Amino acid sequence: MQNFIKKTLFPLLILCLLNSCGGLSETAKNQPVNAQDRVKKNIEEGRGLKITSSVTNNNTGGGNFQFASSNALWRATLEKLDFIPLANVDYAGGVIITDWYGDTASDEEIKVAVRFLTNEIRSDAIDVIIYKKRCVDVNKCQTSKVENNTNNQIKASILKRAAVLKREAENKKKKD
């Protein structure tokens, strides 16, 4: 009996496990090259960032899809930081990080990072972090986190703009 298990069932089990690792996965050659076609295919297949009703306290059944273009906090943040080049924008990860920005005559530059903690427009929805880099020489730079009122001013500005954007969207929805 042990011989039967070793020679027949064990290889069969291994074969099944190996087959399940990659047998049904989609390869890159099956993905459309054009970004618009990929987006269309992903939407048709139900992929994307899905906020369920338990997270949003919206008991409509099913899911509520939330994308960057319809998120008031996201849009407000991009509007308020539009004067600084962006280094990293990740909607799924909930973060916007700017590139280093400063006056050419100054030896100081700043970088702003905004972390999104929720989609709701409230005081604890986002976290604004500012970093300052001071370079005495090209190879001698010191980076520090800025802990002053500027963080709160940026945060308040984003939240105010997000509230306006949300109100405008609601008014537009009522008209339609």
C-alpha cells in the first residue's frame, strides 16, 4: 500500500499542485497594449479599486467603485499641489508625493507627501507631511521633516476645496 501511494498518488498530487500555480493565469501576451483597451478590459472583468458598502456605510448592496476622477479629496489635493512637479501618484496606495521643489536662488527645497486615510471629507482624512532639504554643497545635503503650521494650512486648504468639489458634484447630480 505504501508503495502505491509513493508511486501513484504522490506524483498525481504534485502534478495537480504545479498545474494550479500557473495553469489558469493570464499572460502578458493576452493583455492589450493600448492603455484605453486595458482599462476597458479591466472594467468589463470587474477589476479596479472597489470600496464595499461596509467601508463607506452605504447600504445599497453591491459595491461602490471609487476612482480618482470622482474622489473630491484626491482632486482637491492635485489642484492644490499643481505648482509642484509630482514624483509619485498612487491612487490605490492612497499617496501623492511631490518632487523636490525650491527657488533656484535658495539652497533649500521642499517635498510634500499626502497620505489618504479615508475617502470621507473630514479633518483626519489626510495626513500632510513636508520634508525640507538643505544643500550646502552638491554632495552635502541634510533632509528633515518640517513640523510647523504649514502642514495644517495645506491640509485645511485641501479639505476646503474638497468640500466645494463635493457640493458641486452633488448639485450637478440633483440637476441631472
